[in-house]
Amino acid sequence: MYSQTDKTNKTPIAQERRVLTAIPGPKSQEALLRRAAATSAGLGLTFPVVIESSHGAILKDLDGNSLIDFGSGIGVVNVGNTNDRVVQRVIEQVQNITHTCFTVAPYMGYIEVCELLNELTPGKFKKKSLLVNSGAEAVENAVKIARHFTKRPAIVVFEHAYHGRTNLTMSLTAKNMPYKDGFGPFAGEVFRMPMPYPFRSQTNPATLAQDSFEEISHRIEKEIGVNNVAAILIEPIQGEGGFIVPPKGFLPALSEFATKHGIIFIADEVQSGFCRTGDWFAVNDEGVVPDMITTAKGIAGGLPLAAVTGRADIMDSVHVSGLGGTFGGNPVSCAAALGAIEVMKEEKLADRAKHIGKIMGDALHAMKEKYPVIGDVRGRGAMQAIELVMPGTKEPNTQAMLDVIKYCTSKGVLVLTAGTYVNVIRFLPPLVMSDELLHDALGVLDEAFASLK
């Protein structure tokens, strides 16, 4: 069921790892020279390969190597690369409408996606949605709407947070390098609070959630003033910060505090949404109901789309034409989203994420027992990470992370990094990945740790 065959390409891509050349191969090397000559040096490069085609959980490079995609394009292709349903929807849409701009001449796809978002996101109250192009744009619009609704200026964010690369979202993002360095000045009235980080906290684990909440609420009350705060913005599981999972009870306490003081509680589910964590959204784990939720990445099976969904009274508070944009909710992206959401529902990918999480979690914890360089294993569902340290300490071990990534890449397994301290390896496999492919990738990862000197 989960090992897809390609119905849309002439040659099916077998769902197996196959390394035919050194990585990068000669064709990738040649293409990377062209990349260096043609594209901005400010663009990073994680893997030294150039992809020619993809399907399911496999990426095929120019040299014919079949690589296991253990990152899903940073949590985007939850339903798999070139998912058949998504591709078919896109083909049909391209033949009908490619663009009109929803605020000029609307079309049904935008409406249907918003209806689904209003249905799927937490909360029994009436909701409305806005579609935009990217996660950063969704976060920026959520902040804009919250400020307009509350008539307050301040936004509370957290250590280790990542919310985007626009000027406002860089202001909201915590990490300086590479996201913010040299790009200021940044937007004002943004206040950063400590994020409970169980692995690195000096607080008693049993009281970490309460202690963290008490410190944050005190600082909001005394340093900012609750009547000045428009929104509290938080990732239920932090993404680029290193898949930091707050302790149980912290998010509910924060949400209740926001409600009590008329503050909009915004959940940034750009990376954690759409079945990734074993629920449709990560906040579902503790029954937290945000006033607003931002989504992107996994929403459209690989096409650019993002959304803000929230209480109807908040979303309707903005004056006519105060929201919108030329390409937001493009018809082709909306068609892809409708296909992707159908697949998530019909194939029960939230349950599949839990199954993947059990396999990954067991394997990663077993590796932690064998390799003292692994200081922590954390995550939920198919959103898991390991933090690497100097053995016997909590000192970040960036070199070990780089060595593991290099080994895995050479063997045809592409995994991503993360973390404020540049020492976290994160795992975001497509939710359609077969158990066989998952075990294969984890086996390569084990070999990588065994190879460390």
C-alpha cells in the first residue's frame, strides 16, 4: 500500500536504494558547476547531487543513483514524491485554469481548500482561512491579522524558534546564523521568551513545564504588559531549532494564559502539520485549540501553498482588500492540496506516521544505547531527531553530525540537519515510505555511527 508505483511516468521508479556511482557522480558534478556559475552563492547546498526524477520515497539523480529521501524536501512531500493523486489533479488543473488571482476572479479550488482547512484544524468554533504562498508569508499574515484584531503591538516568540526569512519573520526567528546575520534592522515589538528544552534544561524534569510557564507569564506581565500583547506565536514542536518537544502541560498552560488575557494564540504548524506527528496537527496531542494556525509544507504534496486558519471573528476583522496577493492560493497548488489531503484521509497517513515513529524511535533509542555520541532522541510520529554530543557531556558535536551525514549520503540516504547548536540530525520520511525502505535507511544510519572514529 505504501510502496508506490509510478502511474504517470513512462518508467516506474523502484522503491529501493541503489548506488551506481560515487556520490556525487560525474553528471551531478558537472551540473553543480553550472549551479555555482548561475545561482547566488547565498544559496546553501545540503547534498552534492542533482535530482532528475522522484517518486514515493526515492529520489533519482542524474547519474542513475536511487536515493532514499529521509527529509521529504524538509517535511513537504508527506504523501510521497510525485504522488499519483497529486500529479493527476495538477495535470487536470493546468488544462483548465493556471491563474486568475482569487481576489480578481475567484475559483472553486481555493474555496474547497479553505473548507477542508476549516474542517480539519482544531476547534469547534466557526473558522475561516486565507491562502498564501509560503510558511513565512502565512506567519507574517497571522501576525498582521492578530495585531489588527487586538489593536495591540507586541508579539511573543521563543528561543530556538524558526518562522521564516522575510524581514518580519526573521525578527521572529531566533537563530542568527545563517538566517539573520547582516540582514537587519529587524521589525520591532517582538519579545523572545525562554523555550523549555528538556535535554538541556537544568530544571527538575517533573516541574519543567510549570516552572517554564511561570517564568514566561511573569515576564509577559511585568516586562511587556499583557494588555500590549497581540499574540503568542509558537511551534508545537520546533523545527529548525532541533525538533524540541516542550514538556507535557506547557502548551495548554500557555494557551489558557493567552485566552485569559485576550491574547491570540498562534500555532505555527508549518513543519509539524498534515499528519507528520501522528495527528493531523501537533497541537492535537494535548488537545490544544489555537485561535489561529499557520500551515504550509505538507499541505500540497510539493507545490507552493500555505494558509492561515483561525476563528472567524479574527479572520473577518480585517478591512476588505487588507489581505491577499497575486499568487496566493494559486489554482494549480490548490488542486495539488485537494489531492494530497484526499490521500492523507484515505490512506490514514496520521496512523501511518505513528507506525513509522515507532520503528524509528525504537531504532534510534537502540543506537543511543550503543553510541554515546547520541545524547538525546526526541520527536513524535514521523518527526524524529537525535542530538549529537561529545560523549559523556552535553557539549554539541557538530563534527560527528557532519561525518554521519557524509556517510549516509555516500550510501544513498539523504538526511537533514537542524538545531541551534548545529548538532541535530532530523528525520522526516515521506509517510508512504515502506517498512523495508525505512529499515534500510536506519541500517545505513547505524553503519554511519559505527564508522565514527
